[in-house]
Amino acid sequence: MATNVPPRPQAFRLGGEADRTRPTDVPPAQSAPQSAPPPADDTRAGKATPDVTAPPAQVVADEPVLADEPVLADEPVLADEPVTPDASTSGRQAFSDDETIRLLMDLASLQEDLERAREQTNSARRHVEVVKEQLAKTTTEKTTLQEQLQRLMAEFDNYRRRVEREKAEAVERGKQAVILSILEVVDNFERALATGRNEGGSLVDFLAGVELIHRQLTDSLTSMGVVSIPAIGEIFDPTVHEAIATDETNEYKPNTVLEELKRGYKLGDRLLRPAMVRVAVRPAST
């Protein structure tokens, strides 16, 4: 005897328009008509078997599925119907309101951080541009200063060479002036010697010539700024006098210069050589 077939799930078979318009709720299958039991084989008994045949089953287009027909639990869903994800089958759960708010707040915080990072990046770029401009300006100033320094060094080198040349020329001119003065003295000495060698010359004339030469040489030195240091009768001055000997005497005050052994000279305020003198000292008590 056939059993009742449970209702089919809400799904449609793949097919034409007739299958898509089928109702989703399928009524339970009717009980199949009970077929007559097979007749007993009475051929052996010599009885005639009546020809009993079941009427053929009529096929209805929208007839519920029979029990002996296999039921497909999960038939494919048509492509044109929206598919709603099922949390139980997908394993995903929807976010709660608190989680959604927290995610939105995190997203807003990330956006603020992104804006700050962009502002910092723009500020850093502007700072880099300023630094580049300052570097270019500094490089230009450095190049200008280097050129000025090179010009100043060249000018100073030229000035140093010019000063050295002028100094050497001044020394040469000074030497020439001194040599010319000495040559005049040499000429006078030669004349005095020639006069003394002559047969008619006398010693008085010779001495007069030597005195003339001495006065000429003294005048030449004076014209150059050379002056003699006074010594005889002066108090001994160790800065311009050099004591060679001492004399014990009561006639002069102690440290009085008694004799000048070699005259000293000064060129302006500079000491050329000290005067060598003899100095008086107090006699030792007996």
C-alpha cells in the first residue's frame, strides 16, 4: 500500500513558463489506487481465467509527485530570482549596532589621521621647497664670496710684490745716496794725498785737507740723520755708553765720563753703536 508523500520544498524545476508558475505549496499526494491482486493460476484446474486488466493511469500536467518518484531536496535556484544569504548556511553573522558604530568611528578616525598625514606631507614639501631656495641662495652667496676672496687674494699678492719691489728700490736708492757721499770723501782724500806727495807740499796743508775731509764726511752723516753721542763730562749712561776702564779720582764726581775711546752714534732714536768711555770712580779708602 502506498504511503503519503511529504510536501516538497519551495523550489522550482528547471523548465518552461509552466514550471515557473507552479504553486510553491504542493498538497500531499493522494493514495494510489489499490491494484487488484494477481489472479490465481487456475489453468491447472481447467478453469478459464478472466482477463482482468487495470485501467491505464492518466497523466496530469500538474499532478503531485508520487511516492515512488525520487524527491530532490535541494533543487537549483533560478538565476532570475534574488538569493538571500542565510546566516546559518554561510557561517557569517550580521554586525550589531554597537559594532557598526565602533567601525564607523574607527573609519572616521582613520580618515582624520589620513588628513593629518596629508597636511604634514604638504607642510614637509613646503619646508623642503623653502630649504631648497635657501640652499640655492646660500650656494650663490658662497660662489660670490669665493670670487671676491680670490680677487682679494690676487690683489693682496700683487700689493705684497709691489711693496717688496718698492722696498728693494728704496734700499737701493739709499745705498746710492750713501755711496755718492762716500765717493766725495774718497775724492778729497785722494787730493790730500796727492798734495802731500808733491815736493812743494807742507804738513800744514796736508792737515788742513784732512780736516776738510772730516768735516765733509760729518756733514754727510748728519744729512742722513746720523748724530754723535756726547760723552766727555757727561754722567755715565749705560744705555748709550759702554765703560771700558775706570779711574779712581777725587777731582770728578763718581760715574763721570773722563775720556771717550770710541765715539758712539745714533740714527734718529735708534742706537747705532754705544760710545766706549773711561769712567771716574771714588778711590778706595786706605
